Amino acid sequence: MPEVHYKDDNKANNDVTNLEWTTSEGNKNYAVKDRRYKSGENHPHAKLTEEQVLYICKVYIPRHPEFGQAALSRRFKVSKPTIRCVITGENWKYIGTDEERKCTPNTAKKSKKLTEEQVRFIREKYIPRHPEFGQGALARKFGVSRAAVELVVQGKNWKNLK
């Protein structure tokens, strides 16, 4: 559905030279460009700070009693979906460097294929919930989804490889 964009951001100025048709997405882009759009902890509905988001990414371990999604949601008094959105990078994606946002499985979306050598490594080194050799860590290391690592560990993929 088309929307009107006020070039001078003054909705009282209805002069035809001040108006242009755009989309909802276009209006949002203008708001971001003109710094009228509040995001992150400046957003009126923000429940976390940037510092908390980086902390969550640093310590997150799937299903861990202290550092899993449920535990972090209780600790910061937010819903589990809020923590999930931080972990997946759905929200707060502009925060920190890729290294600081280790929990974000952005590389998994590239559908990278594992090599035989990587599969052997995963099967040999996998330790549940381990920060370096757990499912999430191995997925990030090889740029695949956690589900791909799980299938390798369970022997459901690469069945011919012992």
C-alpha cells in the first residue's frame, strides 16, 4: 500500500513539492537515514541494553541450566523469544563485531557443506554443551546449522563414514 513521504518531515506542509509516494519500507528507510527512528536501547520498548546483549551472546550455551535461553530470560526478566531473537541476530544485529556476537548463527544460513575431514572432527571432538566443542560452537566453527552438527553426531548424516 503506498504511503506519503514528507520531504521536510513536516506533516503540516502539504505543498505538492514536499510530498512523494513511497512504501512503508521506504518511509522506514527515510526515518533511519534522518535519525528519527529509535532502535536498540533507545527504542521505547527496549527491554535490554547493548551491554546485556553482548553478554548474552558471550555466555549463551544451548539448554544450559545457567546460560541457556530459559535461564537468561529469567536473569534479565524478559521472554524466551526475546533471548532467541538476540541469539539468532533477528534483533540487535548491529551490536558488536562478529567475534563478539559468536552466538549469532548467521553463517549457518549460507548452507555450507561439511567435508569428510570436518565430519570426522565433529564426531571425535563433540562434547554436549561444551563452549568449544558443543553443538553451537562446532556449528559456528564450520559455518553450518546446529541441526547439521546434531545429525552428524547422531550418525543420521554421513552414515557411510565411520
